[in-house]
Amino acid sequence: MKTNRRIRRMARARKHKSELSLTSLMDVFTILVFFLLVNQSAVEVLEPPREIKLPDSIVEARPRQTLVITVSEQMIMVQGEPTISVADILATKDEILRPVMERLNQVRLTTIGLNTEAVAKTNEVVILAHKTIPFKVLKKLMSTCTVSGYSKISLAVIQKGSQS
Amino acid sequence: MSRPKRRKRQEEEAELNITTFLNLMVVLIPFLLVTAVFSRITIMELDLPTSASGTASNKPAFAIEVMIRKTRLEVGDGRRVLVTIPKTGPKYDLRKLSEALLTIKKSHGDKEDATILVEPDIEYDDVIHVMDAVRLIEVKQPDSELTQKISLFPAISIGDAP
């Protein structure tokens, strides 16, 4: 009699136990985690500042560890240090920008650590420039770079799918 | 009595305890989503002449030059202008530029380099788009949705427009 009642109670309890089906959720999570982990492994070499909007292009070359010149709407920064303002560049008539050149030479001379030394030795420079910068500013920057010995110049862009 | 009972227990569905795994996922996914970078940065390498002066001594007879002017694009061969492409509205007609370059590419198949000459007040964005158009052309296949990419002049140099 006692066992009989227990069996009935157990049966009722089993019927009431509702279960969440987590299988599909787990599938989604697993796929997401793998996707994000793979994405994560492609470490970004370049990190553009918030205020700079890079143009888009269809080129596929990956950035390398190089010297970085950032051109925002107001300032030129060489390896993260503000060097000259865009207004100054527009005002000057010189083709070579003295402050930038000094900073480039300084970077070359004062390298600390293997990583920055390798960067300075490559003679490569990447220019991250805002979309609306007039070309004459970039032209002066580029000729300054070549004069300072950084002869391989690359322009950073955001990758897009197709031409349109 | 006891034998059928045991069989019943074995028939019961074996369940994995996935709570810990779920906890891990719940933590990992927001973390990875926050740190994920969806816009990918690539670089466009320029093929600049090695000396800063830019006057090569043995200049080749044929050089493709694309001039970006305020109102139009011009394609030249180093001596004269071959094609002039006016702006369509506020934008440059890059499609026409690519097509003009494709006809040049067909007659000079081994040529890889081109020079883009830019007027001083042109925006950087336009320069990049023109460089894209000079680099390659996307041709739509007539029988399918796919586009075929044809490389035009990938070694691009840049300079001032005369």
C-alpha cells in the first residue's frame, strides 16, 4: 500500500517536471563561440582612432607591423605623437614638413625593444588618413616620408566587398 | 520484482549535465562579441619611384597616366590625353574609367604599372576610389550572377597633376 502510493506520487512528479530543450540553444552558442574565436585570432595590427573615418576599398593586403602616421581632420600623428596640425600644412609652402621629418628621424634613432626596431628598419610606413583630407596634405606627407628614408608607403583603408 | 525495475532505469534517457558548459558560453559570448572587430583594415601599397625627385632617366615610351581633376578624369599615355571622362553629378564615373583602362590593357597586356596624378584639392576618398578602379575591374558574367575580377594596373604610383 505504501509502495503503491509512492509509485503514484513519483509518476505524478515525473509528469509535472517540465524540461527546457537546450539543444538548439547550445548548437547556436557553440557555432557562435567558434566563429568569434576564429575572428578573434586575426589580431588587428592597426587600430584607427574613433574620429578618423577611413575610405573603403577592395584591396586585400593585410597590414604589417610598420610605422603608423595618422591624419585626422586637425592633427598629424607619427607613431601616436601629435606632430603638426593640418592647418599648418595648408599654410606652409614647403614641400618637406620639418617637424614630421624630425619626428621620423627621432623614431628611427630612439627605438627601444625588438618590435619597434623591426618597425623602424622596414622603411615602411602606413598612412591612416581621414576621408576628406585634401590630397596636397598627403602629398607633402608622402614626400617627407620618402626624403626621410621611408620609401614604401601604404594607405590604410577599410575592406569592402565589391566595387559600386 | 527487482529485475524489471533495473531494466527500466537503464532505459531512462541518459542526460548530460550541461549547466557548467552553458555558464561558460554565457560568459564567453558577450566577451567575444564585445571585443570582435567587424570592420577589417587592409592596406593599399603604393609603388612609388625610389628617388624623391621622381625623374627617371630612362623613361619608358608608354606610361599610363590617370589624372584626377576637379571636374573630370583624364586617361593619358604620357604624352597626350587619350580619354576624358566628365563627372556624373558629384561623383567620378569610375565605371567608364575602368572600361577605358580595360581597352588599353587589352592592347598592352604586359603593362602592370600606372600613375595617378591628382590635383591638390581632391579629397583622399576620391583618390582611393580611383585607385580601386585602376587596380581592377569587375565584369559581370552575362549568364550568371557572379562577377569576374580582371586585374588592370595593380602597381600604382601617385603624383601631382600638371
